[in-house]
Amino acid sequence: MPTAPQGEQVPADPKVAEFAGLRAPKLATWIWRPLTRARRDVGVIAEYAVPGRDGSDQAHITVFKLKPATLEENLKRWRGQFKSADDQPVEPKIETFEVDGMPVTLVEFAGQYQGAGAPSFVPDQLFITAIIQAPAGQLFVRFVGPAGTVEPTREPFMEMIRNLRRVEPEK
């Protein structure tokens, strides 16, 4: 497998996402992005750009491995990053299920979003995060961006999450 800057492995198959000992199918149009040192330093282990219909309005899928936190701690932080069009708090949709023996909690927010470090709220955003209790630890697979980009690719994202499988160790 070719090596990207700073020793990161370039994915061999554009239709496969692989991170933290897990593998899943993904759309070939989701573009793998090499990580900067700063992104790795904050726990990011993989990133993909998801183009909008005309190539603009990108959304992003980011995989994080962070210090474990409770669902309530995460919800509190995320609630502070969202508000409705009329500046009211937004309540998430929450779903739990299991993939390949790993518990998954899916959290979804919709509305105005102000991500960490962003100067202001951006309207009409969709945020879907799968919290996976993986063998490598608690992983977050976050899909966030304009609702017009995220919504049409919701099902392929969910297929990726539902089809996550542990990578067999090499012998």
C-alpha cells in the first residue's frame, strides 16, 4: 500500500473504509483525506470528504478515538453546538444497535451547527455520529455537513456503520 505524507497508509480500495482495526464498505465518491499532525494530535484517525451534488457543499466523515466519555457528557457538549432556526435548543434522535458484536449508539442532530472553533452557527446542518465500543476503544464516526449533502447519503453512511467488521489479524 502506498504511503501518504507523515507515514499514513493510502487506502488501496476506494470502496472500503478501514480504521482502528475495522473495515466497512463506503461510497467511492467519499474522498479519503490524509491527516495533518494537528488532526492526529486531537484524536482523528481517518477523514473523508463527501461532495455535494455539484461538488460544493461538502460534508465530512471523521473518525475519532477520544478519551472515553459517557453518552450524557457527549450529548451535553453536542447540544451546546446546535440550535433550531428560531434559536431554541435541539434534542437529538438516539438509536442503539449492535454490529459484529460491538455496541453502537447513533446520535443525530439537525439545525444550526457551530463546531469546535467555528466563529458562528451555520444553518441547515445535519450531524450523525455513531459511537462504537470497538476492540480498539470507544470510536466516534461523525458525519456532518449541509443537510442537502448529508441526507442523500444517509443510507450509504448507515450501510457503512451496519457493515463494520473486525479486520482479521494477520498471521
